[in-house]
Amino acid sequence: MAELWLLLAVCGAATYAWRGLGVLISGRLDARSEAFTWISCVAYAMIAGLIARLLVMPTGALAETTALERALGSAAALAAYFWLTRRNLFAGVLAGATAVWLMKLAG
Amino acid sequence: MPAAVLAAGYLGFGALAAAHEVPLALAAATTTVIWALPAQLILVEMHVLGAPFVATVLTVVLSSARFLPMTLMLMPLMRAERHRRWHYYVAAQLLALTGWTMAVARFPRIGQAERLPWFFGFALVCMSASVLATAAGYMIADRLTPLARTGLVFMAPMYYLLILTGGVRDRPAGLGLAFGALAGPLAYLAAPQWSVLIGGFAGGTLAYLVMRRRKSDG
């Protein structure tokens, strides 16, 4: 177990290295510059890439669902969020998870 | 409200940690020390698979690369004369996807000097709720059916999907998200570990170039 704590400490420090580096460099970054716009694009793309990968090619516990279940679950979440409610996050997430759960139950 | 939905994602993480017999204190500690759900899932899952120490660290580091552009983008928006420099280094640790998305969405309506205090308040509530949810998920794990656990685990990506698509307000966001969503999985096929870094860099740069092209055309 000691090794697991060490692993956590190293992973935490390594994750913070990115954060700290961001603060360090950001001192010279102007929010109205072209570089800032490019960095925004990269930030959004990195996040979207990670989430898309989780949904399209999941690993771990999420891999127990089929691609169809994830697609329909996502559709249910988006529909509940954008159409059925006025962008209610809670309703959207619940609709997505319930849809997957029901499909698993039926299958 | 975002804290409540985020907590649901961490319930799932807590339950997963319990199922893999990771100690409760450690599971809760990852939520404050790493504070990035995807990296925490990697840590637990790779440990269970018996992956080598260095491989696990490398995977976590590469998946967390997004924090560099995220902090780079957020910090200039929170800059104000009266804040001390170290405040920003503390804020960086509190930064996660939820706080970042909410901040980007709310900042136009918050005065420049009030943004950092607002961010501290919001992020601390999110983190506290998430630590509690990790512990709660851990403790109810053995009462959850595998089916219910799948539902909980699915909540986190749904939540990210909605706050991202719902938060699109400008061109960098829209194009970046679209290109990134394509580039991420493609990069994953080529080099799984490096996919966040390569996909984000390529997708984001492409989005930026398309945006510039359109601007000069119009």
C-alpha cells in the first residue's frame, strides 16, 4: 500500500507540473493576443478529444457498455438538456445515465 | 448545481475504488491531490492491472497535459493588481474541468478583480463535494449492483459532454471542440498514451487556422 501512496504523490506532483507551468508562462500572455486565441483552441480541443475518446473508445468500467448504448445514452442526455428542459444539467445527466441503465436492464 | 452533478461522477469513482479494494483514505486523497477524474480513473485502473509504476505515471502525466493550456487561458482572465502571485499557484491546483468551464462562461459578467475570489469559492465547493461523494460512493459500493455502477460511471462523461456543448459561446470554443472531438479518438488509434497531447495540439491548431482563414475571407 505504501507504493500506492507514493504513486499518488508522484502523479499529483506531475499533474501539478502542468498547472504550475501554466501559471508561470501565463504572466507573459495577453488575453487579447493571437497566441491566447490559439491556446484557447488547443485547450478546447484537448478536452473534447479526451471526452470523445472516453465515449468512442472507453477503457475500464465504461467499456462494459456497448457503443450503441453509449450513443443512445448520449442522445438522451443531449435531448433532455437542450429540448426537454432549459439546459438543466441535472436532468440531462440523469436522462443519459438512466437510459444506459434501462438498456442494460432490458438487454 | 454543477457541484451536485460533479458529485455523482465522484460517487461512481468511489464505488470503483471500493470494488478494486483501494483504501478509502487513498481514494479520497486522489480527489484533492490529482483533482482530475480521468487521471484518477487511470491511476486506479492501471494499479489494479498491475501496470509498472513508471507506465502509470507517464499515462497520468500525458492525460493531464490539458491543464497547461487550461491554466494558460484562465490565468490572464483572473489577473488583477491586488492579488498576490502565489494565489494563482493555489488556484491552479483547484482548477478542473467544471471550474474552468463555469469560469469561462461566467467571467464576462464578473468584474476583473472579483474573478479570482469567485473562482476560489466555486472550486472549493466543487472539491469538497467531490471528496464527500468519493467517500460516500466508496461506502455504498457493496450495495450497488454492477448495473447501477455502470449508470454512475456513465454520469461523468455525460456531464462533461453537456457542460462543453452547452458552454459553446464563441468561435475558438466551437471549432476547438469540433476538431478536438475528431482528432482525439484518431490520435488514440495511433498512439493511445499521447492522444490527449497530440490530438489536442493538432485539433486546436487546425481550429485556429480555420478560424483565421474565415476571418480573412469575411
